[in-house]
Amino acid sequence: MSEYEIARARMVERQLIYRGIRDPLVLDAMLRVPRHEFVAPNLVDYAYDDRPLPIEDGQTISQPYIVALMVEAARLDRDATVLEVGTGSGYAAAVMAELAGRVVTVERHAGLAESARERLARLGYDSVEVVTGDGTLGWPGAAPYLAIIAAASGPRVPEAWLDQLAVGGRIVTPLGPPRGAQHLAVVTRVSEDELHEENLGGVSFVPLLGEQGWPASD
């Protein structure tokens, strides 16, 4: 095993299994995705630590536990088309691609979108489509989605996401103010007219900016 494979195995055991991640498919996906490829060269030594790391444009790559928690909550399978809001480095999209049939990921920063697109292509994640746009509006062209996962915290679940969510689908998103208490919500569309919401506990994310999120001036 390479040093990175050893580090990933340690990450899965100590950060994920120890903290309650149980889905074997999620654990296998986290074992396969080379997180060190998604961080800056000067941060490679910290790639498998249990913490977020900075990337370009003032954004972050989420800590491995949070990525695993959100992906596990989404209950992905090979029939799923997934919408991710907030591509960032592309790491979470790669994890989702290990589990789902298709991943569409929306990034508002054009530079981040381009670098993530190149990185994912280089690593062979051909089922991921990276687009630039306002993620609060979703991406209607590939809807309906069986899962929508967001990497930024908004004031509420955008109506656009609810409109694009299939029956039986799940939205996993942080909710709460940019500088205040946030929680991780899981919203399931039980039927066309019924939604069920679950609170998975406190989290801390960058703000969800856009037409149906926080104003960019915030």
C-alpha cells in the first residue's frame, strides 16, 4: 500500500467508523477517492486530517467526516442522478461519483469550476458534469434528482431544489446564518405534496450565495 492508501485507511477507521458512519459503500468510496489530489501541494500532508482545508476563492474542502455524513444521509445508488451545489475542489463530487450513476455539480466561481472540471477529468470521473452558475437555482436540465447535496448554508431550502427533487429523493443541506448556529438538514420528498425534515446536528459551512440564498453582499 502507498502512504496515501495507508492514510486513507486510517482516516476511514478513526474519523468515519469511530464516529458512526456505517454504510459500507460510503466507506469504500472514501477509501478510493484520493483526497490529496484535491488540495494545494503545500497542504498534501494534511489531506487526510479530520478538518476542512482552504482552497481558492476563499472556499474550503470539507472535512472527510462531513462529506461521508452527507453522502450517507443522501442514500445514493447507481440509478441516482445527483445534484451537488458548491463544487469547490471537486472532492465530494468524486465521492458521490463512486456511488451514483450521474453527478451534476454547480459552482458559482468560474475559476473553481474550471479547475475542478480538469481535476475530475484527469482522475477519470467521467460521470461528473461541472457547470458554472447560481446553485440556489439548481440545474433544471438534468432534473429530477434523487439527491441534492449542498456544501453551503442558506436561510432555507431553495424552492428551486424542491421543484427539481424526485419523489423519494432527499436534500442534504446545512441551514443557518453565515455567522451563527447552523444545522445539517435532510429533507425527503415523501410524495408530491409531503416533505419530511430531519436535523442531523450542528455544522459550520460557508454561506450559500445566490438568488434563493443569502445576498452576495452578506
